[in-house]
Amino acid sequence: MKDILETIILNLVENKEEVFINSKEDEKTITFEVKVAQSDMGKVIGKQGRVAKAIRTVIKSLGAKEHKRISVEFIEN
């Protein structure tokens, strides 16, 4: 799942070397913390959060196959 999230994020941003994805895993939940460059944050979030919402939807659907609750957080540097 992390590699799919990383592929999506890397295709959106210009500064690919500043992308960091950290995962915290519990028994039934996984939290992905995504850090991108400040200049790329708008591209990742999108207008009114539409891109971020779409990313979360895709990752949550992948987690549903494994019976895990997934959350994606976008953190500013």
C-alpha cells in the first residue's frame, strides 16, 4: 500500500526528492504521514481538497481488502 501511495504522490509533485512517507501501524489501523515540499503542497491537496480526498479514497479501498482502517495525513514542512 505504501508503494502505491508513493507512486501517486511522486507523479503529482515536482520536487520528488523531498517526498517522505512515514507509516504507523497498529493492530487494525495504518496511518500514513505524507510530507512534501511547501511548493508542492497545493498540488497534492488540490482545489478544495479534491485531490487529497481522491488519494484517501483509493488508499482506503485498498485497506478494505485487507480489513484494515487506513488514514492519510498531509504534513507541512
